[in-house]
Amino acid sequence: AQSVTQLDSHVSVSEGTPVLLRCNYSSSYSPSLFWYVQHPNKGLQLLLKYTSAATLVKGINGFEAEFKKSETSFHLTKPSAHMSDAAEYFCVVSDASQKLVFGTGTRLLVSP
Amino acid sequence: ETGVTQSPTHLIKTRGQQVTLRCSSQSGHNTVSWYQQALGQGPQFIFQYYREEENGRGNFPPRFSGLQFPNYSSELNVNALELDDSALYLCASSLGAGGEPSYEQYFGPGTRLTVT
């Protein structure tokens, strides 16, 4: 069975500093991995996806993630946090039938 | 291009009642998946419909059922509501094409169900 583990339930940064949200995955084959963001009382928005084409994936709003097979990791980064980045972030793995398996989420807090 | 829409936005029901939630998929998408998101948790997969057939089910009891219509819109029905069914219900649409796992799923805003 496929799964993802988000290593931090909360991450706090100051505006303008880098963001790192950590995710490890478990999969019996080459996985499809995603990061989604959820703002309060909103639905989920896709930030980026990995599908084995390139290990460094660029997404929307300046976010990117690097797939590291040797470390079974897919960490999400952004060079400079903005107040509008404050939200819940989910690392997600998809199985062959497109069933999405979500991590428990990381709440990103951005202070001025 | 119209995104995924869900109705109603909010709903309050009493334990034991039945509820129907609706989802309109994004234009051109033939697959709809439903997820339950309890407060403070990540979404959990309920089931998926591909071209009007159920195409996978998560660990949810049979009182959770669904339908997909020829226009690919979908309904989620929950019978005999329990307090633990209180959650945000999300639907997502995608291109099925035989189950390519890399296809993006686009989520609707969700229906907030409260069971009292």
C-alpha cells in the first residue's frame, strides 16, 4: 500500500524567509506525487505534481519540490514566504486507479 | 472552462437521516472521486466513478453510496447519518483514461455536513 508521511504538523516562518515542508513516501513502484494547498474554508488547490519526467518540479506561486528516490522524499520549498502562503499543505500519493492518499497535513504559519 | 462545483455549501442534518450531496465535474472530465475530510485531518478516499461505474472504494460502509450520470456529474448519498459523518465532503474530477495515476484531480469547494 502506498502512503505519505508529513514530518511536521506545523511550520512557522517569517515573511521573506525560506519555506521547507517535509514529506516522505512509501510506494511499491514509481509513484505519482502531488502537493495540494488548502486555505481556510476553501477546497484543495494543486500546487505541483511529480510523474517521473524530472526530479525537480516547479509549481505555482513560486513553490517547487524535489523527488529523491534514495531518500524516498518529496519536500516542498519556496525561497521567500509571503503572508498569503499561510495555509494547510498536503503531500499526496496516487495509486494506479487515481485514488489519492493524503498525508496528515502541515499547517504553515507566516508572521510579518 | 467551468471548474468543479458542489452543492449545497453547508448542510445540517439529524442523526439517522439521509443526505444527498451533488458534484458537477470540470468540463471534459469523465472521472469523479469523493473524499471525506474530518476536522483537522487529511481527506480520506470514499469512492470513485469512471464513466458511470464505481471504480474503486475506500474503507467506508455501504451506507455511503454514489451515482454518476451521463454528463459525468455525480451524487454522494449517505444513509442513517451518524455524528461521526460530520465533515467536509470534497469531490474531485479528472480524466480517467484507464487510470493514469498522474492525471491531476481538480477539487470542488466542498460541502460542509453537520450531523446533530
